[in-house]
Amino acid sequence: IKAVTVRAAMAEAHQAVAFQFTITPEGIDLQLSRQALHQIYRSGLRCWKKRLSRMKNRVLKGVYPASPSSWLFVAIVILATVYTQSDPSMGLIAKIQDHLPLSLSLTLSAHGQTMVSALVFSTLLWLSLILALRFCLKVLLSYHNWMFEQHGHISTTTKVWVSLIRLLSSRTPLLYSYQTSLPHLPVPAIRDTLEKFLESVRPLRSPADFERVRQLAADFEKTLGNRLQRYLKLKALWATNYVSDWWEEYIYLRGRSPIMVNSNYYGMDFLYVTPTANQAARAGNTITALLLYRRKVNREELKPSRIPGTVIPLCAAQCERMFNTTRAPGEETDVLQHWQDSEFVAVYHRGRYYRLWVYRAGRLLSPREIQYQIQRILDDPSPPQPGEEKLGALTAGNRIPWARVRKQYFSSGVNKRSLDCIEKAAFFITLDDQEEGMKGDDPAGNLDRYAKTLLHGKCYDRWFDKSFSVVIFKNGKTGLNAEHSWADAPTVAHLWEFTLATDAFQLGYDTDGNCRGEVERSLPPPQRLSWDIPQEVQEQVSESLEVAQALANDVDCHVFPFREFGKGRIKKLKISPDAFIQLSLQLAYYRDRGGFCLTYEASMTRLFREGRTETVRSCSNESCAFVLALEEGKEREECCKLFRKAAEKHQNLYRLAMTGSGIDRHLFCLYVVSKYLGVDSPFLKEVLSEPWRLSTSQTPVQQLELFDLVNHPEFISLGGGFGPVADDGYGVSYIIAGENMINFHVSCKHSCKETASRRFGSEICRALTDLMTLLSTDSAEKKQL
């Protein structure tokens, strides 16, 4: 086996050498490899094409919402007026002419100098118009009242606003065209934030405890609050977004506990369909689809994301670090490292790491060629090197030991070269020996195991530091595990939707389940990575693995599709599907635990530049009043009235969070400022230490045009999920799939005797059914009247 490996390595090295020379008594014998030189030429050509494309895109998005050709129009108009003896510049052209360089004054005639001055004025006028248009677009995008208007009752102001937005956005934008026109996240008034906070905790505290918290809030506002607020407003004036950099650093990168389960999240394959059972073929198409998406991101060919059903753009900044990115551990804080490009992916199979080149001579390999290369890895009989098999456990354990080991043993030599191959890869691939999906005699249990496998695997067969890792299972099922610090779930979900749709509908498979395309048999084999793992590192790997396995074994996951109804029936009741589900979760939690808790629902703030998320505190006075009325057996009419009031309250909270008037990010930033100033606030300390025992998130389907769920309902995605946020709480993720299904992902911890994912899942189903029965009966009675 060693001899085969050495020969393969020698062959690869030989192909990589463009020329060889030998010094002899007769002189220098130079041997050129045309094939190698051709590959170098093609690779260099690809790099220059990318550079030119980036330069072109910088110009196009730099002048947006205008176009480069508009300069020609302005110049022609100005020159025409000059020829007619008019002066549209009101004397500025003459002043520019007076200040032209002496060399131009000597070489050009008076008429030529006038033309040059007119062109300079035209350019300045054009740039001024661009800045004015961009300012107008930013002012228009700062208008958010449209979100608070009732459906079907649009004001004249909003209609005019929509028309102006359409007018300024008429030119086809690139992915990042709107970035400089997006407004900055505003800093809410401190009194408004404190009032909303007190309102949100009122149903969760006794009268005496609420009065104590109210007094803490009042003292904070009178003393420290306004001082911290001034610093925060100063930062908002200086920074693009006053929250995002601190959120990334202090919530994600400074965490010293394992990121596996605690931070990373997962995404699943289709529920009913597996396009091919051939593991290598599924990997070939999946890798190709991901690289095609990366090409669209690099060329900025992706359409900017918008609020569904509107022309309102969302921030695209999170796409910048999607590929070629890793999270490097540090003793105090981790660092996100991003590279401009990468022509290979890292692959793990049966304890061995490989570098797989996906470009050859500047050409992206075909899906069939990538399948051929993956099959080579699957067929490789070589065993792992000492310490190699479970090396990935370092990324699954605590961060400080990993940072120290990385610094001491992976900062030079063969270990650094191999680690660089993983960290600089476009993304990470795991070829898993297990079979997953909804199969066999226990489909429900299999879905639960599928979720746990994607969330943590064996704790050493994923590289949790990579921006995302794709898992290809033995039976062709796929999934991914994503690191959280660089982006939020909707960004990764957009990538995964494109990947699944491109794999199934665009690339496809032949009748034997293989990828389409031809194979160049002269492709060099994938490169085995070499390691020199000393005993000290192996001991740390074992310690990290022990920590990670304890965490993984404690996670209780339950995934289930709710098929009784979907958003179709909910919308017929004129209720927001998200509000309906959130109130169902409140009812389910009350039935499961006998009380209410602080509830987290993630909402985006990508209406603002570099926006990420805000918290919607779904447990409100109105939701609690409805749940209590229903459980106490109050009249149906009263319960329906309270439900609609609670649903409207939830929608309003969601709108406030989206438009920068949330509670928690403001309080978080005030806390960070207090720490920088070295002052303690009992109020902020108590607020930020409160546990979120019910943490929820919706994964929206963003590219419905890619999936024809009417004619092909079997191509429904399962969505994804995450681990529990609190030791004694639940994590709930849900995706509204089509019109007739809602998929739920529930997680908690076995170590907490008061929680159980399957029991809570049953309560969610019962709550959904009970609410639909309640509201459908009420709706039917109104129709009869």
C-alpha cells in the first residue's frame, strides 16, 4: 500500500512540474512540459478573468442606481449646450479651464481646452447625480411604515413610495448593488427599549418581582443608561452597523465552549426523494452545484434577496464569507479567516483527509469527473495515519485546548501544510459510511437519528470550524453542518436550496444513477494529506473527543413533518402562519411544562446594512391571556378574540424587530459599552443572564421558483435545526413547506428530566390541531351568520 501511495504522489509531483533542468559538463539540459505549462497558462488566464470581472462589477455597483453609459448621455448633453454657446455650468467650466495643467494649456487650442473642461464638468456632474440618486434610494429604503399597514389597505404614501423604489431600481442590480444604499441600523430611544422590556417580562414574573425589576430599570435609566446610550450613538455614527461586529465577536467568536451543538446548525436533504443512491455521483453533483453557486457569488450574478412579494432589497454582506472561510481558534477569541479563492475542496473518508482539486487548467471539472475522483477516494484501501482518524475532534471540543495545540503543533511543517489544505478549501466534504433518511420500519426514529448525525456526527468526522461542511451518506442522502459566526441560517438556506434544485433539476443523473458528462482519465488522483501527530496531540484529541461525545450524547432530537394542514388553510383564516405557529408553541409549552417562559424567535434586520438578527419575544401578555383562557375552558368566541389579539401583537413585535426597534440587541450593546467603561449595571447583568427556555426560528423557503411543488410535491425540503440554547429548555426550528405541510425540528437535553423532544413534538401537533379546530369553527359560524 505504501508503494502505491508513493508512486501516486510521485506521479502527481511529476505532473505539477512545468520544467526540469539538469546541469551536465556539456551545459544545462532543459526539459519543458507542455501539458504543465498549458495548465499554468489556463489557470493564470482564469485568475485574470476573475480580476477583470471584479473590476467591472466594482464599476457597475459603484455607480448604481445609474449606469456607466449614463456618463456618455450627460457628456453629450453638456457638450451640445456648449456648442450652442450656452453655459449650463454657470461659470464652472470657465473656472475649470483656468485651472487646467500648464501642459494642456500649451498643447491644446482654446476650443480644445473648453472641450476638456466641459468633459471634466460632465464627469463631476455625473458623479454628483449618482450620489444624489443613491441618497434618494437610501431615504426611500428608510421608510418602513408600509410594514405596519393592514393587508389590502395601502396608503397613498406607500403607493408613491413603491413607484419611486421601482423607478430607481429599474436597472438590473448585481448581488451587492444595494449595499451602499441600505440605511444604517438606528439606535432606539433608551426609554422605548426599557418600556418594551418591562412589558415583555410582566407575564413571567410575580407582582413583587416585576416591581423589583421595574425599579432596577428606572434606576438604570436615571443613572448609567443615558451615559451608555451616548457612546452607542457615537458608534452608530461611525460604524456601518452598531450591533453586528460586537454580536459576531462576543456572542460567537469569544465563546470558549464547543461550537458543535452549541453554535453550529444543520440542514437536511429532500424528505421523500433521493435523486440517486450512488454516493460518489451525489457528491459529484452536490460539489458542482455548490461551486456554481460560488461562481455566481464571485461574479455577483445572484439576484439580491428581497422581502418576499416586494421590491425591498435585503443586505447581502453575509454572502462574502460563504466559501473559502474557516474559524481559527484562539485562546481569548477565535478569528474568521477568509481567502479570495480556492481551487480545491477538503474530503474526509474513513479517518483519512484528502485534497480534491476541482479545477484543471482553469476549467471546472464536470460532475462526472468529480464523481470519478470521489470514487477513487471511496476505493482507496489505505489506512489512516497515526492520530489522523479522530483529528477533527479538536474542532468539536473546547476552544482553548484546540488553540494551544494548533499554535504549538500545527504552525509549521507537514501539519501546517495539511491544515492549510483543510482551512483554505472552498468547503469540507464528509463521505459518511452510514445510511440516513426516512427509511425502513421506523421512519420517525430514522429522521431523529438523521438530525443528530448532521448536528454532530461521530464528533470527529466533521470539521466544525469550516464555514460549512457537506455530508454525503452511503445511500446518497445529503446534508450540511454550518458554522454560525459568519452568517445566519437564511443565507445558508439560500445556498442549500440552490444546491438541491440544481442537483435534482439541472444537472441530473443518467439511468444508472451516475452523473452526466465525460471523464478525462488522465486526472491526477486526489491528494492524501500527511500528518505527524505526536502523542501529546493524540492525548488532547482524546480529551476533546470525550467532551464532545458527552455533549452529543446529551442531545435529544426529534424531527417530524406535520401533514394535517399548512399555510394554505391558515391564510384562509386571515392569520399570519408564523403567528399561528408561535402561538401554538406557547400553548404546547404551557401544556408541557405547566407555565410560560422567556421565548426567543429570530427575526432578521437585513433591511439595514450589515444587519443580522433581532429577537422577537413571542411570549407576550396577549399570548399568555389567550393560552390561559383556552386552558380554563372559556367561551369559544372569547378565545378566538384573544387569539386574534395575540396574533396581531406578535406580528407587531416581529415588524418592530425587523425595522430596528427591537429590545435585545440594544440592551446587549449597552452591556458591551458598560464592560468597556468598566462599570457594572445590576439591571443589564440580570437581563442578559436570563435563559431562553424556548428558542425558536423559522427557515423560510426563499426560492420557490426553483421548486415546482404543485407538480412535484415529493421534492419538499426538511429544512434544518439546531441544538437547545438552555440546559432545561427546547430549541424549535420549523419550515413552512408548500401549502400543506410544516416540518419541525425539536431539540433538548436528556440530562434535563423535565424536557423530552418527542413529548414536546406531540404537544406541538396537538396545539396546532386544537387551534385550527377552534378558529375553523369560529369562521364557519360567522359564515352562517
